[in-house]
Amino acid sequence: MRVPELRVMGVDPGLTRCGLGAVEGRPGAPLNLVRVGVVRTPADDEIGARLVAIEAGIEQWLDEVEPDAVAVERVFAQHNLRTVMGTAQASAVAILCASRRGLPVALHTPSEVKAAITGSGTADKQQVGTMVTRLLRLDAMPKPADAADALALAICHVWRGGAQNRLAEAAAKARAASGPRTSAAAYFRGRGGTAGYSRGTST
Amino acid sequence: MRVPELRVMGVDPGLTRCGLGAVEGRPGAPLNLVRVGVVRTPADDEIGARLVAIEAGIEQWLDEVEPDAVAVERVFAQHNLRTVMGTAQASAVAILCASRRGLPVALHTPSEVKAAITGSGTADKQQVGTMVTRLLRLDAMPKPADAADALALAICHVWRGGAQNRLAEAAAKARAASGPRTSAAAYFRGRGGTAGYSRGTST
């Protein structure tokens, strides 16, 4: 049984630079870069104009990239008080745009992403960028760091989705072996349906 | 010279309860209630579904109330860390909805609103609610407090707009007395244009 490819768009939210990056892949196979970039808004524009510009940029990406899921960095109030409000507002726009289309939205913390990509939840930006470059077989590290971080989010999500897929596969096998409708299979089938991309449960 | 009436919609942002309130008036004249209410979203819904529901509620209000301007509470990262992220995200949706329509958006801090309504920047919710009830000549205090706070924001904005109008009037009179194009008149004319509702500068 083959787990289907998943196309994930990652969003590293910010008002001045909102990193966007899309990858395609499945666990255990080489990942492919779909697109990477940044939406920028001028720091001296009004907040309303900035949010409208970010919405337009993300909508265009969603139209053109057509992701199966969107992964957004989870923002915490406790770190970097000066910029956290803008980050929260940009993340709200990204979550809103994806949810309006019925796309599944996943929130991953920075340390979850770092741990998934580098093996360490406290890795620095250089290390994350190096691993993103290697995993996607790129010639150079994506710039700025916000763009590389968006790709790291997307990769993290492909792999975490993959972990769910493997659990779903295991449940499907268990169900096939023990007869129809074990509760574990129903549980994972339910989770797969919610996530919108775990299509490995049918026997 | 008569300052035109201004219809302002206030938004007290929140995910669980987003207070909405619209008033109409001008400084020095009785204010009128246009509408008051709350958009609620279930705390156990996903963040994406909640933001989509808040957007739909605000869009419906903007369609039906047709305000001249929108006043949103300015959110600070330092107070109430537990709920501040949700508040920031709900405020982003309100600012986005208004700005997409080209409506002027004003952000007022809680203490600016309290000072405008009660004379004290440290007034409590009961005092703000009492003054909102009195100023709008209502039979009872609007419930919940989020709804009353949204009306207080709208009232604050009518009066601040009004203060700008009076300055503009004074500048226009000074210009008429001293000949064309004093710098003060140009300054206030410019401000009136930015705010989008200060129409008292022509002589």
C-alpha cells in the first residue's frame, strides 16, 4: 500500500515579511520544492492596508499552488512582545484564508518544526536553513530566513501527516486481519477524514 | 456650519464573544443607537472555523449597518496573556473586513475609550456600561459587557472625530479671517481627508 503524495503550503506569519513555501512528498521518499517566496508589506503602511495585502498574497498562492493542507507557525504571546501582535494578526489572515476554502490547517510550534527538520528543538536558523536546502536538494539556501522557515513548516507537516498515515496503515492492517470495524480502525479513519489527506485506511 | 452625522461601528474583539455596536451622531448632539450585538463562537471549535464565523458575522453587520468608519479596540501584548492571542486574531479579522471595503479604521486603547466616556481612563466596566446606557438613552444596560464596550468604542470615535472637526472649523475660520492658505488650515484639511469624515473645512 502506497501513501499518496501530500502538497503542503507552510506560512511563517509576519507583517513585514510573511514567508510562504510549498513542498510535495510523503514520508520515506525525497521531497520536492513546489514554490517559495515572501509577501512583504511596508512598515509605515496602516495595519488595515497591510492585512489586505497579506490576504491578497496568500489567496494568490492558494489559487496557484492548490495545496492539500496549510501549516502555520503557532504564535505564543510570551516570546518577542514587540512583534507578537503583528505575527498573531498575520497568522489569523493565513488561517482564515485556508479555512474559508475548507483546507485543513495545522499549527506547529517553532520547536516542533526544528525538531522535525534537524533533530533538535533548539536548532538555530542556519541549521534549519541548511537542512531545508539539503532535504529539497536545492543549489542554495532559500532567502530570506522567513521563506526557509515556511518550507521547514511544510516539510514538518508532510512528515507528521506521514506519521499519521503510518498509524492509519497499521490500523487498516489490524482491521483486515481481525475482521471489519475494529474501534482502532474507526478511530484512525475518523482522524484521517478530519486531516483530509490520510487516504490509506481502505483495505 | 453644521458637522455631518457620523455612523460608527465599534468592535470589541474576541473569539468567544466579539462585541459589535453601532451609533450615529456628532459632538454636541444626542447620540443614537443603531444596533448592538455579539458574535459568539464555541471555545472547542478549531481556530480556523472560529475566524471564518467571526468574518461572516462582521461582514453581515457591515452590509446591514453601512458604517462611515469602524473603531476597533487596540490590543496590547502585555495584558491578559492567556487570551491576548485570540483577541489579536479576532481584531485582525475586523480590521481586514473594514479595510477591504475601503472604510477608515481607527484603533482606540481601552483607557482612551474609558476616558472619553466616563472622564476617567481607569473606570470599571460597570461605570462604562452606565454611561453608554445614559448617553444612548437606553432602558437597560446592553449585555454582555462586550456589547456595551463595542458601543463605548463607537461613541469614543464619534467624539474624537468631532474634536477633529471642531479644530478644523477653527482653522477654517482663522483662514477666512487672515486670507487664503494658512499652514494650520492646510494641516487640518489634510487630517480631515485622512480620517475620511471631517468635512467642515470648506469656507
